[in-house]
Amino acid sequence: MVSDNTASGYSAASGSATDIFQCKKCGECCKGFGGTYVTEKDIDAIARYIHKDPETFIEDFCQKSGSKHVLAQGDNGYCIFWDELCTIHPVKPGMCRAWPFIESVIKDIKNWKMMAGSCPGICTDIPENVVKACVKNELIKTGKRDQQK
């Protein structure tokens, strides 16, 4: 039986994101321990989108994790903005936009396989060097990583 987490082909040269990840819109990345950190820019964008002022948004939709704000979670463990789909998708936080192309994958490729355990969109039959190249390319494209690193 073929896993959902496989890709039939990929381009090592291009390092394309779609070679290693296809979002299934399942919401598994929208739940779990730790929460989604939000920056001031995220807070302003989401507050505007849902027609709230930033302070009210923080009071009603955020929790604290240390000194940082995170989006609150419902009783079901999902982000408060998850309702079978992301209800703030056009302005979702940078942390959400980046998923699963995160720095920790480059630091330790085992993180990719761990993330694939809860994300059916992550392909696991891709050589590690291709995964790292794709993640690095995405981080560079989104400005989350310096090209010199």
C-alpha cells in the first residue's frame, strides 16, 4: 500500500516546494501544544481582517506563551480560527504561512519525518538533500533565511 506521504517524482535541481509538500487542508498543523506565535504585524493584519482593534483582538483571541502572544486554541485543541478551514487564511500569521518550510528542518532533517507523522501533506520518500534544498529555497523566497547561510 502506498502512503499518502509519498511523491512520485521530484526535481532535485529546482528544489520545488510542491515536490515535497502538498497541503491537504486537513488542519492538523492548526492544532497541538505550543500555539501559533503572532507578531505585531500579524496582530494588526488579523485584527483589521476581523474588524477588531488590536488590543481587543489580543484580549479576545490570544494567550501568552512566556512573553509572546499566541493565537488561542479552542477546547478541541485547534486554533481558534480553524473551522474546517482557516477562517483568517488571507492574513494568517507568518508562522502558518511558512509551514512546513521551517529552519528546524535544515538544522535536523529528522524534524521533517517527525512533522510528517501528523501532516499527511509532507512527502517522506524524497532524499534528504532534496528536502533540505527545497526548504532552504522556500525560506529564501519568503525572506526567512539569508542566501549566504
